[in-house]
Amino acid sequence: MGGALVLGGTVVSTAASLLKSDDREKDYYRSMAAAAQAQAKQTEENARRNAGYIFQDAAHQNNELSRNYSSLLGKQKTALAASGLGKGSATAQMILKNSRLNALMDQELLNDNMNRALYESNTQSSLQAMQYRAQASEYRAAERKRSNVWLRIGTAVGGLLR
């Protein structure tokens, strides 16, 4: 009779241990999926913040270009006037137009650089967020596909009864 009680206690103990192990395994996969999902969300938030920084930097640089152009324009007009060339002079107009063209090309280059930086940042963060979401999906699938706890309990109990 004592042997049956010991065997019964072992079976119950083994079943309880397997149930706890199953709960820990579920928690593990769920927490890993949640962590990957949170990383994807954080990556997207970082990309939005990065875009703001890129826009702010471009605006600052654009303002700097405008100030530099205004300063250059004033200096050129002063130098042209000092040399006796007035606004109506073809040479003066050519110099001023050339300066304006250079300023416009600098602004266009700045705009292109900003667009490239935004594209690169958005592409990189989108890919990284997609990888995190795929990883979260894999953890959820692993949780669903793990072996059935009742099958493991049956196998363990069957092994003890032999």
C-alpha cells in the first residue's frame, strides 16, 4: 500500500511540475513577444523624433544660408558702388544674379540632403520595426506550437507506471 501512495504522490508531483513548467514557458514566449513589439513601437517613435531633428537642422541651415546670402549681397552692392558700378550696370547685374543662383543651388542641395536623410532614417527604422514585429510573431507562434502539456504529463505518468 505504501508503494502505491509513493507512486501516486510522484505522479501528482510530476504533473504539477509539468504544469508549472508549461506556465513558465508560456510566460517566456509572451514576454519575449511583448518585448519585441515594444521595441518595434520604440523604433517608430525614434524615427518620428529623428525626422523632427532632421527638419530642425535643415531649417537652421536654411536660415544660415539666407543670412549669408543677405550679407554677401550687401557686401557686393557696397563693393560695386565703391567701384563706380551702379545697379543698372550689366556687370553688376550679372554678379548679383550669379550670387542669387549660387544661393538657390545651395538651398536646393540642402533640400536634397534633408530628403535623403529622411528617406534613409525612415527606411532603416521601418525595416527594423518590421524585423521586431516578425520576431514577436515568431514568439507567439512558438507559444502556440509548443508541445501540449497534457501530452507531456501523460508521457511522464506512463513512464512512471511501467
